[in-house]
Amino acid sequence: MKVNVLFFASLKEDLGCAEIELQLSELASRADLIDCLTNELGSDRVASLFAENVSIAINQSIEKGEFTLQSGDEVAFLPPITGG
Amino acid sequence: MQQEDFSLAEEYEKCCVAAGPECGAVATFTGLVRQFEASTAVSGLHLEHYPGMTEKSMGNIVAKARNRWSLQHVRVVHRIGVLEAGSQIVLVIVASSHRPDAFAACEYIMDFLKTEAVFWKKEIRSDGEIWIKSTSNDYKRRDDWVGEPSATLKR
């Protein structure tokens, strides 16, 4: 299945891309996502995505724990936000 | 949310019309791009957002304020894109029957916009570009609202 992954702000700049499409197995877990991203981006860059101050949103809702992904899901990595 | 500038007068007028005859107090706050930050010249600010999620986060903040205080109307305008130093960034207008609710809700909305609205700001300075981070004071101001009785000013 295909999952779209988005990067914002400093993460987008550091990675040099705003989004990538991943091919994952059905009901891929957080660990599966990390494995797939590591293959695509390398372990150093993936470590910055799963840093403590980076939030993960699945279909625009923050997910703090484990998750499973479905076909067509949108995964976003959000560095610390600063509105207002 | 918009790239273009806003007019305080026009937004104020829209708020008053929407608030109706029971409105007796309107509080406004306008945030600007500072021209200096820690003695360093700032030429502008780049504001990035996440279409869809940003609107949802702003809607949640306003909904919490409306749930907490008795408000006739709330308008929030937040700009995105590249803004020059001195430009307006954000506008919050809150209408209520009496001033305590309007003042408190306006401050509450700003404190939560700082820490929970999905935006990213990059300062364009004379010495380079820096992604801004929320400060411990920003989080403290947000957290201070937890448990406060409604319709009162916290400070």
C-alpha cells in the first residue's frame, strides 16, 4: 500500500524535500514506518524525524504512541510549532 | 488564514455586526513582526503552515475559548507566507457583553495560538535565518490557564 509522508519547516529544509511516497505492507506499524524511512533517507536523518520534540500526525491528528497505517494515509512530521 | 494584510478597522466592524445588540465589550490584539530581536536586525518572517491541520488547530482554540467564556463573536486572522519587518501577523478580536470575558478570552486565544496553532516561523535576520521556537514562558502562559476559574483575568 502507498502512504504519503510530509515534512515541514526545519525538517523539510534539513531533508531537502517536502514529501515522499512510501510503499508499505498493510497495517504497517510505527516500527515498519521507521524501517521504510531508514531505507529511503538513512538512519541519521530518520533519527531527527523521531526526536522527542517532533510530533507525528496521521491524517492531521497527532499520534503520540503506537499506530497502524492504512492505504492512503497521510503521515506528517511536525517540528515544534510557533503560531501567533 | 491569508497571505494578504488585514485591516483592523474592517475586521472590527465585521465583529461588531456579527456580535449583535448584546455586545458591550470588544478586545483586540494585533501581533507584529519585530524589527529587532536581541539587538539583531530582522528583515522579515516566513510563516509556514499545514493546510487543513492549521485551520483545525485554530478552530479548536477558538472553540475552547467560546466554551469557557460567554462570547458574542470571535475573529482570528493569521497571515502566512513572507512578511516584512513591521508587518501585521495575527489579529484576535473578541466580543462579549462585558469586558472581563473579552479581555480574558483574547489573551487565552493568543496564548494557545503561540503553542498549539500549527504554524512555523522563520526569522530572516541580518546574520542568517532562524526557525523560531516557543519559549518556556510561552508554555507557562498556556499552562497557567489550566484550572483558572472562567471569566476572570489570570493576571
